[in-house]
Amino acid sequence: MTMSEIEYEEVPVVDTEWDELAVPGVPTPTSAILRWERVPLNARWLPNGPARPNPDYVESHSWRGHRRPANRLELLVSYYRSRWITHEIFLQHVLDCEVYLPAESGGQEDAVTVPVAGSLDKVRSLYSRVVRTQLKVWRRTANPRHSVLITVGVKLSNVSISTEELFGTQALDTPEIEPTELVLPELEPDVSCGDLNRAAREARADGWGFSVSEARAYGQAAHIWRSNLELRRAGRPETWPEDPRSVGLIERYDKDGSLRPRPWNFGKFSEQAPYSVFSAFAMSGAYVGFALGEALGLLAETGQHPDGVPLHWGDLTHRMLAQSVAVLRCFYDYEGDVPTSLPVDGEPSWLTAVLGDELPPLTEPAGLLTAALPATSACNGRVGADANFGVHVAWSLCRAAGDHDASSSIGTLVEVQYKMMHHEFRWPVRVPLEGLAGSEESPDAMAQTILDMRTDRGADDEDQLNSLGDGRSAESVLSRALLAAAKRDYDPATALLLAVSHSGNRPLTGAITGALLGARHGTAGLPATWVATLDRLGIVENMAEDMYTNFATHGIWREDQEDREKWRQRYWPTRPVIDR
């Protein structure tokens, strides 16, 4: 067969977020087609011909950096925001969708905007009763002046449907869902309690409702915690289970390293004071993501998959936590220049009581990248509030370990993390990279390389990763982590597995990728089954909370003198305390 006799057919390559089952009967829109591949029909053994790009393609909601849709309603919002479907098609299918809304809202006499969610865990408030139904069914008995607000967990992505649109749109001729009243998991009679309800209200406000099993676990843990609190107040011995995690508790430690468990909120909300430079939700997620990423990398080196396997973080996380203590002690209550060199080994703390005095040795210069997270966390407003301060703190940590060729990579990582932990929005990784690459003063070549690779969506991810250096130097490790996080941050599990499936330093690449994903999605947005099996999770969360409390604009310094003195005993400062 000659080349002229080969017949080709153009086959569309559709964005993976498009699901025809979410919009039955609607053909694949041109704006959802990535490209067309030329496939040989009568010579299947030949490779595909040149691809034809689609100039009308519109990036999906997730690819642009929004949270991945978790149900049909959120998919419809995503398609509408991406202009994959028209407003009319959007309204028709929203009316047909399974939704959850407050039971008492339909019959209210005053015109109200009713919040609507696509699943029970996305209901934003602690309503006493919730109805599962379809809007086309619900509107028959609802006040004809009502409107609705589709809530998808992120305020900027919510969609309003006016009264005219709600009642004037013709419904699809599809089977109807019988309205069913439900009780939220945390309000079940045998589960509900004050501590659980307060926690559930916070979690739902952030778009992360408790599941049935999570609500039961938190309620059980709250009962145990409350009982021990009463024993402590009465001066009697506390009685904690041998395995706190098995009953919904998470490790926390007092100033001398004594265990003080508390109910675990699954990372669904932050218990720190808000309104500082950073989000406490993002900072805790970054710390947990770092430990999770290292654990996955260590496991990958043994050839195992993380599903159903206990995960253990190692020396990198230990060093990062010790560096956090060093930063806390140096900038406990200090106003002045960053020291030239900031030693990590210092006075004992609760961390040394729990993990021991011996700090793991630095085996590779790239390991200095661990300094970036605690250094960035110090930029939370009270002492420093810009990325440049964090870069200098990171460099001082590294000089204490010796001079190495990692300063440029450390500075880049601090700048990326600074943007991602900012309280204003949960930025995707590509946004700080675009800022670095587009800098008029000093464009970052590494950032531009990562962005170019991200754009090549048809390229093999692992091949791209392995093309970035030897996987051992600081620059190579960082570039691989940035690519994994930037290209797949809409799917944390995929991004983390990619980060630990290359030929270089898997634990460190995984740790940096995990920190970026954790800052982006919070602990609740990381793969839940992996986080649940991560050993010594509470130590990492405890340190993240302490870092936020110490450096937040209104952290420990909003407390009284007695609480500040307790904090001083927790982290003995390396310099004289400034009287206030």
C-alpha cells in the first residue's frame, strides 16, 4: 500500500470534563473539542497523522483552576461558565437535575433567594430539614416570586437564577424525582451534639459538609474529648484511648509534648482566627500536603500503590518541622533584620519531646527546599508580609546548613507558595507561575518552561517530567514538582501520583507537589483515604496551627499576657522578648 492510498478520518479529541450523560441529547459542543486527530482507516499499524488544533476550544472550568465538579449540578455550572452550553440549555437541565434545598423555603410568603446544592454535603447551612427533589417539581408549590442561587462551594462560581428564569423556562420531558425530606448527617438524633453542630456549621460554610461516617466519628470524638476536659478541670487523671485516631480524635501536644487529642475535623475548616495575610485553611493544607507527598514518594520507592496501605512521612517532613520551630523561636516577638544564619538545632520544644532531639542529616543539597514552607509561613503579617521576607528567612535557614547552589530555586518556591497561601483566593499553581514568567524585571525561565509544557496537553506527563533535568538537583526537583502541580492540580490524586512516578528524588518531589496542592485545595481537598491513613498526621497539623497562630496579624498577640507567657514557654525565643 502506498502513502497515497491511505485513507484518514478526523476524530475529535474531547476535553475529559465533557460528559454527555450530564446533558442528555446535547451534541458535543465544538468549544469542548481540544483538537482533531487524523486516524488511518485502512492502515491501523501506522501512527496518526498531524493533529488539527481547534481555534474555538474553550478551557474547562477545572483546567482554569476551579474546583472539580462533584455532581451533575456542578458539571452544568462548569459547562455554562466555560460557554460549552447555552443559557437556555443550562436552565433546562438545571430544572431537571437532582438538587437539595431547605424544606421550609418553598412555602415562605416573602420573596427569597433559595440556596440550592447538587449533593447533601454541599448544602451550605445547618438546616433542620432538607428536600431532595428537582426544581421543575419544587417550583409547582413554591412562591412564584422566589429565585434560586446554585451553590458549588466557591462563592465566585455560584450562579443565580432569576424568578423569570426559574418559573418561565420550559422543563424537559423526563422522569420526575419524588420529593424526599432528609435530615443532615450531623443532625441525626443519635449523633447530634453541640460540639458536632458547631463544627458542621463551620465546615458547611466552607463548602465541605460532613458525610454520615464523618459526622458519627466527630460526635463520638467530641464526647470523649468533653469527658476528659471535665476530668482535667476536676484535677482527675484523663483517660484517652490507646489509638485516638480510631475513635475520631487527632493528636495535639502541649508545651512539654504531652498528648492532648481533640476531635478531628477532617481538615474541612480552620479553627484559627481569620483575616491575616494567609488563609489558615491553606497553610494547614500545605503542611499536611508536604507530609503526604513525602509519604507517597517513600512508598513509591518500594513499588507499592497507596490505596489501602498505611502511609508514613520521614526525614524531609521531620526537617521541615524542625525548621518551623527554628523560625518560630527566632521571630517569636522580634522586629528587625533577618539573621544571616538561622540554626535549626536549638532549645528543646514539644516537637523534640515527641520526635527526639536528633535531626535527620541532609543527604542531598536539594533537601534545602524544605526551608521554603516554614519561611513562607512567616510572611503572615505580624513580622513580615511579603514574599521577599520569606525568601530571606529561607536563605538564612539554608546558610546554617552550608552554602549550596539552591538559593534561586528556594526563592522561586517561596514566591509561588506565598501567592497560593494568600487569603484572597485559592489560586491554581499556574497563576503564580504566570506572574513569575511575565515579570518585566526578571522573567523566570523555569516558570515559562512549566507553562509551555502545561499547554501541551497531549504530551505524556511522565515523559515531560523526566525531561526536566536529573530529578536530583534543586532546580530539577522543583521544576518536576511545579509541572505535576500545575498540569494536574484539578485532580490532586493524579498530580501526587505523577510527582512520585519519575526517576529522581520521589519523596522530595512529592512533598513539594503535596504542599502546593494542599495550599490550593486544603487538607479536605487532598485524597481523603490517603490522608486518613497518614501516620502522625496530628503532629503536622499542630505545627501548621502554631505557625499560623504565631505569625498572624491577630494571632497569639490578641490574647492576654497569661496566654502569651504560655506561648513563650512553648517556644523559648532565641532573642529578648519585646515588652508590649
